[in-house]
Amino acid sequence: MNDFGEQYHAAQHAIATLKSLVREVVSNAPDGGLRNSEIGRTLGNYSGHVEHEGHISRTLLEMLKAEGVVQQNPVNKAWTLRNHFER
């Protein structure tokens, strides 16, 4: 059986780097935030099928949301940093 420990750690490092970059882009967004596609295009992510070309992985955004870092406006679908002073 192969030991995938090295690959696992490399993948975790890559995910942490991407999450950090997404957070940085969102933190520099204009008031009102950025939509998924705008975040992806800012980071040069142009993969995906035609309808979602340029989108950053929803998984990354949901990870950041679960960690309490970002939030999504349900009306305009824009992502912003979560205000940690809100209850």
C-alpha cells in the first residue's frame, strides 16, 4: 500500500494558500463584495464549464464560510468578509 502522507500534506498546503488568497481578494473588494466569478477571475482561475468559467471553487468559499471568515449576500450573491462584531 502506498503512503500518501506527502501528497496529503501538499494538498492541504495548497488549499490553505488558495483560501488565504481568496480572503485577501475579498478583503480588498469594493463595498458590496465580489461574486464568485469576480473572485475567480481576479485569481486567474478560468477553468470550469462554459456557464461557470472563471468561478473559484464553491468548496473553497464554503470552507471559508464555515470557518466564519466570509459570508454571502443572498440577494446579489456577493461575498464579503464576515463582520466579527455582529452577533
